[in-house]
Amino acid sequence: MAIFLSFTVIGLVAGCVYALIATGLVVTYNTTGIFNFAHGAIAMVGAYAFWQFWQGWGWPAPLALVMVVLVLAPLFGLFIERLLMRPLRGAPVDLTLVVTLGLLLFLVGLAQIIWDPSEVRNLPSFFNGDGKRIGYVLVTYHEVVAVAATVAIAIALRLLFNTTRTGIAMRAVVDNADLLAMAGGRPIRIQQLSWMLSSSIAALAGILLAPIARLDILLLTLLVVDGYAAAIIGRLRNLPLAVAGAMAIGLGQFYISGYANADWVKRVQYVIPMVVLFAVLILLPQDRLRTASFTGAVAPRVAGLKASLVWGLVLVAGTMLVSTGLSGPNLRTAANGFALALVLLSLLLLTGYGGMVSICQLTFVGLGSIAMGKVGGDGGSLLGVLAAIGLAAGAGFLLALPTLKMRGLYLALATFAFAAVFDQAVFTQIFGTGGNQTVARPNIPGIPTGSDQAFLVLCSVVFAAAAIGVLAFRRGSLGRRLVAVNDSPAACATLGVNVNRTKLVVFTASAAMCGLAGVLYGGVTKQVDANSFAALLSLVALLLARIGGINTATGVLLGAFTFALFPTFLPHLPDFLSNQFLLTGIAAVSVGRDPNGLGGRIAQGAEKLRELLGLDRKLVSVPVSSDDGTAAAVFLEEEGRLVSAGH
Amino acid sequence: MSAPATEFAAPAGTERRDPHAVVEVVDVSVNFGGIAALTDVRLSAREGQITGLIGPNGAGKTTLFNVITGLQEPTHGRVWFGDRDVSGLPPYKRARRGVARTFQRLEVFGSLTVFENVLAAAEFRRSWSNDDTPARTVAAEIIRRVGLSVVADARVDSLPTGLARLVELGRALATRPRLLLLDEVGSGLSHEETEALGDLMVDLTRDGTAILLVEHDVELVMRVCDRIFVLDFGRIIATGTPAQVQKDPAVQAAYLGAAPESRGGPS
Ligand SMILES: Nc1ncnc2c1ncn2[C@@H]1O[C@H](COP(=O)(O)OP(=O)(O)OP(=O)(O)O)[C@@H](O)[C@H]1O
Ligand SMILES: [Mg+2]
């Protein structure tokens, strides 16, 4: 009984924190239509800021609390509304994803710079952890505060939304911002208010959570992601349902940890919210078939066979040439760059062409590395390579089956939940705590791969071949089918295409590429551990692909190498920028807005140059009629064929 | 080719089917959260004929197309292709039974060229039929037939709406359908282009293709249709030859007689 009661108390407290998190998410989603992935990171920064004022600078706790929750957090909310969120009004889901994921990385990076993670900090509970014994159970005042704060906020929000004019207006915004504007409401004001409110609530949740969990940047950010499950249970709209879901998750988690004996079952407790999130996403009714595209912008033209062959040869030859002058660590850095580029290439296929978002590519990479290590053995037999590809492909296939019907935000959340489950339960179980796995480099008969230099060249060959293959696929009949399915699933279905099967094949192929990348990735350092495949890295991969350009091979190569070479740049950067998460975040919310990324800009520049030089293109006018009765359209003519039109 | 008028009006409430029908919907109703978009609709289209489906904005024409192609599950009712009940089949299986359509709200493959749009559809057909005519040959012929040769290599998302609709038509034709559903394919076209489109439709029916045509251009509808169904507020209010429908008092009251502005006008 005592055990039951004490776990009920902890479970309720966890549930309350999840409820707070879900509430903040639902508020901004409903008033602005943006699902804020960075919500957890805001909570984490809130907890650290509180620590700084209270423990760091010795402010009294209540004053520090007011400062963080009622002053700094709302200001931060105002700031991100103006800088990041307002320009997103009416933007496609993929852009809101990139921006909020970028903000998440930025905040993680910022926190790592300000509060050095290698230093241990401790955020005590309120009232020194004192409490009152009720029957058998000690209930701390901290826990009482957490529950009371949640209840108070829930009641306050209910009153706000149901009785005040502002609150009713807030509910109306998401349904029809323009209508509200006409009726004299002020959407901007209301959106500002909702970002202030949700930042405040997030900061409070972080402050309440940190003493119960641990003051750790990544842990807090991910724990808060658990609250997303509750928000999804409420279908991002229904607050009472979200709160109920939060309580169920919190209680379920702690009952399991209380009664389970086996180590692996205990581990399950951390992934329950993710499993719930995943399950709810699968059960949620999805939209009917309709147009939905991740990239949304005019993609650069796909390189032809000759161009891509030349590009591949130049890449490999260039790598050979450069590798002769590189030292061991630099050779490994470059090899790592190609492994990462292969991961990004799998996103080019999946997301750039197929419009499906995945935030779990590193999980497939991890499976590849593990299979190579276990099956390939010390000699690095080629069977290991096959096993790596096969295992990753199998996992991709199994993940794709239930998620096929999901799109945009839901698919992003489901894949992230998948990555988090592997991160927190499966990989830790496989490697053991603090353990690792040795991975031999593949041993190809007749070709030396043992030296760092030879291995780098091998990596460049694998990447170049994969890139040429992906481009050839895109130009061929299957590639056309994939692009068509992305452009209009509805039209494809009415033309006899089994849309789900097409997606399944591509998802599996993309996972298989990650498995191959896992072989290279493991071969670089010859040893991997659970941290090598953290869920956060999958998120980094998606953003890097977007920064470099998610629809050109040059783009993904650029994205991968800017990140991989970071340790090389690091000594030359000013301190306040010396964090790769921070820089990736900044790049994502700036360059990443354009789906064609850096690669697209390069392609655009090349096109401009050709035009300036007057190479084989001229404008012609063709008589056509259109809706508004204009009688001519202007086309670009190339070698006697019309290639693009403006009107 | 037109049959006597008495044959059109199926007795209400029975399951008897039109024996000449390539497609027949029987007592189909669709509700969107309490709003009835279609109520007990019964309609058929016949081989080698152009069947018109007209009605004011919001009458439920597009919804009916969605029901036939399987994109919208009806609340009630069945859909037959020939003598086969396809009500439970997903859209792609229905397409493989010979139904193709165009979309009123464009659903083109915007990042492909005009030629590639049609080529993709021809390749789709090759993948599920046993017709092995090279897809490129089929695509080239269709591009010529719908008059898109001059813009064949332009990306579709850069085309004016009128031309994009023709791309949808070409794409649908590339699957060699036995039943073609056209949802306002003529809007955005000039007078001459509309004429040509009408001729093309008539031409298609010569090979036995059945066409179900939704069109706001009354002149075109009256010229090419063998039979017309009139839909108003989700119900069929009249059926018959163009001449019969034009004279029908209910139709005049609901549609032809009413000033277009008062119903929102053609879209
Ligand atoms: N997905 C949907 N959800 C809710 N209501 C819908 C949906 N689709 C259509 N409707 C409603 O059903 C009714 C019929 O719409 P539909 O588009 O079928 O009409 P239509 O005859 O094609 O009109 P138009 O001539 O404007 O194309 C309309 O009132 C419309 O608002
Ligand atoms: Mg319509």
C-alpha cells in the first residue's frame, strides 16, 4: 500500500508537469497553428535560468521564480513571436517544423555554452525537499506546489478561454484569423499573448521538473518532449483530454517503475510517453488523400546522367588528391563527412523527392553499425554490410507500415518518437550502460580499406555511387512516380497507383541507405556507443539536409561537410559561437527556410550565369489564354524547346 | 443514339440498375458533419455517350465524382462499374477498372513537365495493365491530341490554369479509361479552345468511352451531351436530353432561370 501510494504521488506530480507542458503546446497550436517543437527546450532554459538566479547569484527563490516565469519567459515569448513565428503565418507545415526544430537546437546549444554541461549543477526542491507525512507517504511541499500550480493554471486557462473576450478571441484565431481581423480582433496581439503565456508555462514546468529529474540539458529537453504525447492525446485542441492523458501517462510510468523488477522493464518507463505518442498517432484519424508537399518550392533541375557521372568522378578524384595531404584525424573527419552525407542523401530521397519527413535516420544508422559490428566480426566481412543494410531496411519497413497514412507534423512526431524509444531504451539495452561496440571496416577482397586514407576514398566512392544512383532513380520511371505521389497523392490514386506501396518502398530504401551509412560511420572510429545515435542527431540530420538543400546531391554534401568539419573550425571561432547545435539552429532558421538551401542557391547562381552569358536560352511569347483573359505567356526557350513559363 | 426519356428516370427506392451503364451510383448520400452534400442520388453514364451533370455551385457535383472514384466514402449507397459493385474498393483499384478523372481544384504533378505528367500516367497504366505499348509513344500521341505540344517541356506549375486543366485531361487519357469524369475541364479556356475540347470529347466517345461531364458552360453542355442529370442541393431534380432538361420548370427555377449571381455564379 505504501508503495502504491508513494508511486501514485510521484506519478501524479509527473502527470501534472506533463499536463503543464501539453497546455502550453495546445495554447500556441490553437492560436497560431504552429506546433512548437522547441517547447521542451524553452522549459529546459527556464529551469537553468532559475538555477542561475537562485543558486548561482543567490537571489531568494520566490524572487527568482517571478523573474524567470513572469518576466524573462514572457519576454522571450514576445521575442520569438516577433522574430520567428509571425513570419510563419500561413506557412506550410514543413517550414514551421524547420524553424521550431532549429529553435530547439539553438536553445540546446546556447544552454551548453552558458552552462558548461561537464559541470554538475543541482537544482534543489522548494522548501529543501521538506514535506508532510500523510499516512505512510511523505508528500514534499515541492510536489504540493507542482500539483497546486497545475490546478491553478488549468482553472485560470479555463476561465480565460470561456469567459473573457480575449480568451474567446484566442480560441477563434486558429479557426479563422482573417475573420477575426475583420471583426475588429487583433490576431497579432493575441498571438503575442499566447507565445508569452506558453513560454511562461513551459518555464514553470521546467522549474518543477528539474529537481524531480536532474538538471541536465538534453535530459530535460527530451523529458519535456514526453509531454507532447499528452498534447496529441488531446488532439492538440482539447485541453481537458490532454490533461487526463498527461495524468494517465505519469501514473502509468511510475507504477511500472515501482512494480517492475527486471532492469529492462524499468527502462521501459522512460519510453512509455513515446510509445503512447506513437500509438495515438497511429489511431488518430488522418486527413483524406490530398495534396501535401514537404518541399513546396520549385526544385532545381535534376542533373543528367553525364553530369552526375562527371560530378561523381570529380568528387572521388578530388578526395584522392586531397587525402594525400591530410593527417589521420583529418582523414577520419572527412570520412565521417561522407558517412553523414550518405544519411542526408537518404533524406534527399525520402523527404526531398518523396515529401515524407523523418526524424529517425540516425536510428537506422545505429542499427546498421550494430549489425556490421556483430555480423561483420573483427575481419569486417561483407556479410556484415549486407546485414547492416538488411536490418535497417527491415526496421524502416516495419516503421513505415503503420505510419504510411501520416503526413507532415504527425509523421515527424511519430518518427521522432521512434528515435527516442531507441535512444532511451533499445540502444542503451544493446550497448549496456556506458558500453560500446567495435565495428570493423568492411574488408573488400583485393581493395585495401584498412588505412585511414584508403577508407576515406572508399567512403567517397560509396557516397558518389549512391548519389549517382539516387539521381538516376529520380530521372527514371520510379522516380517520376515518387515525385507524382508527393505532388498529388489523390491524382495518383485515381490513376491506378497504390500510393501506400510506393511510399513503403521508398521509406525502406531510405532506411537501407542509412544502414549502409552505419557501416561507414562505424568504420570511421571503429567503435560506436549509444550517444553516437542520439535522437537529437536525427533532428540535426534533417536540418542539415534542409540547410544544404534537400533536393540536390551537392546540397546534401555541403550540409554534411559544414557539420562534419566543425571540429576543425572550432578553435578559430569566437566562444559565443563555439557550439555546433547553436550554429545548426541559427542556420536552420535562416538558410533552412528555403527548401533548396545552399545547394539550390548555387544551382540558381549557375542558372543566372548561363542566362547572363546568353547561353542557349531566350524568351519567347506563345499565345495561350488563361483565367484572367491574358492572351500570351512568356516561356524560356532552350535548344528550341520551351522549358518554363511565366504569365 | 439517345434513348427515349422514360428510360432515364429509374423508379425511386429500387435496386434495379441501368443495363447500359458503365458506371451507376445507386442511392448515394454523403453527409459532412450533418450537412447533406448528396441525398439519395441515382445516376448512370453509358458507353459511347456524353452524360452531363449540371447544377449550381455547391450542388454536390464534385462530391459525386469523389464518391465514384473512391476518394470520398459515401454515408450510404453503392457504386457499380458495369455489373460489378466497387463500393468497397480503394481509389487505385477503381482506376485499374478503367475510370479516370480530372480535378476541378487542380491536382497536377507541379514539379514535372507537361510531357512527364502524361508520361507518368502512361507508365502507371503499363505497370498495372498488360498493355505494353511504350509509355513514351502513348504520351507523345496524347500530348498532340489535346494540343499541348508547344508547352510539352514546360513545368506544369508554371502553366496558366486553362492549360493545366488540359494536362489533367491528357493524364487521364493516358490510362485509356472506359469512363472519363471531367470536372469543369473547360474553364479557363478560350472560345476556340472550348470548341476544340468539345470536338475531342465527341471524338473520344466514338471508341466507346463513356464521359461524365461537369461543366458550367451551358452552351458546351447542350451541344455535346446525350443526356443530362441536374443536381440541386444534393438531389437529382431532373434527367433527360438537353432539350428536355432545358424545358424542365424545376431546372429553370433552380438553375437555368435563376440569375447566376444569386447562386454565386459559375466558378
Ligand atoms: N470535405 C468537405 N467537408 C465539408 N463539406 C464539404 C466538403 N466537400 C464539399 N463540401 C460541401 O458539400 C457541398 C457540395 O460541394 P461540391 O464541391 O460537391 O459542389 P459542386 O457542385 O462541385 O460545386 P461547384 O460548382 O462550386 O464546384 C458544398 O456545400 C460544400 O461546401
Ligand atoms: Mg465542383
